[in-house]
Amino acid sequence: MLIGKAVRYALIASGALVSFSVAAAPADIITTRQQGLKQMGKAFKAISDNLKATPDVGLIRTNAAVIAMQAPKVGGWFPKGSGKEVGVKTGALPTIWQQRAEFDADSKKLADAAKAFSAAATKGNVDEIKASAGALGQTCKGCHQTFRERES
Ligand code: HEC
């Protein structure tokens, strides 16, 4: 009986996930991803600013955790049909869907760099933190150059 119940719950849970992804309106997808990216941008800026002053490992760890939580989600924030055709303001260029494999590779680079950065923050060696923050920043830049519209 217990197993039957567990299976039923699993079915309900997966059904809910499927109907959510179908029901989410493209404009909501864009809003959600922009909120996530903003959060990541804010955390990264807090880290960069702090590293220019006197490094506060506690502050860096807190913000590293925010980035580590958001970074693996980035690839999934850009489903087909969530570009300019939606008609809301977005910096997502059509190249994302034209060069999907490259975009996914850039998303993976970000997730890996965020993980490495988080490990360095946990360890607490400032030189390592600085080096891995630099590497992390390169992954943001790399993707933005190809896939994000430049702000004028
Ligand atoms: C795989 C590609 C990719 C990576 C990696 C990436 N970004 Fe972005 N980012 C984008 C795209 C595309 C947009 C435009 C999204 C939109 O407007 O819908 C964006 C937008 C943003 C925005 C603006 C959000 C808003 O609407 O105000 C910020 C801030 C940002 N990214 C920060 C970062 C930071 C910080 C990193 C690295 C830690 C990063 N991004 C890594 C693709 C990426």
C-alpha cells in the first residue's frame, strides 16, 4: 500500500510539473529569468566590489551561494518562443535559438565556474577566490557578447 501511495504522489508531482511548463506564459518566462539574472548580477557585483576593498569572506560566501543556486538554471530559462517575438522587452538575441549548442555550452561553463567559485568561497583563500571570481566573470561576458543585446 505504501508503495502504491508513493507512486501516486510521484505521478501527481510530475503531472503538476508538466502542466506548469505548458501553462507558463512566455512573458512570465521572461520575467522569471530576468529576475533570476538580476539576482545573480547583484550578487556578482557585491562580490566584485568587496574584492576591490577589504575582502569579507562571509559576504562573499553568502553571494556565492546565490550565484551557485541560479547558475545551473540559466540554460532552462530560455525555452524556444521566449525571445523578441513575445513582444516584451528582452535582451535575448535570436542567436540563442540559432546557435543553441553554443548557448548551452556557455550555460554549462557558467554552472561549472559558479561551482568552482562556491568551493573557493567555502575554502576561504582570498587569492583563490579572486582567481575564480575572474574566471566566473569571463563566463558571464562570454555569453553576453554573443547572446545578449548590448544596452544603448
Ligand atoms: C549562457 C548565457 C549567459 C550567461 C552565462 C550569463 N548570462 Fe546574463 N544574460 C544572458 C541573456 C541572454 C540576457 C538577456 C535576458 C533577457 O533580457 O531576457 C542576460 C541578462 C543579464 C542581466 C540583465 C537582467 C535584467 O533583465 O535586468 C544581468 C544582470 C545578467 N545577465 C548577469 C549575469 C551574470 C552576473 C552572469 C555571470 C555570473 C551572467 N549573466 C551569465 C545570458 C547569459
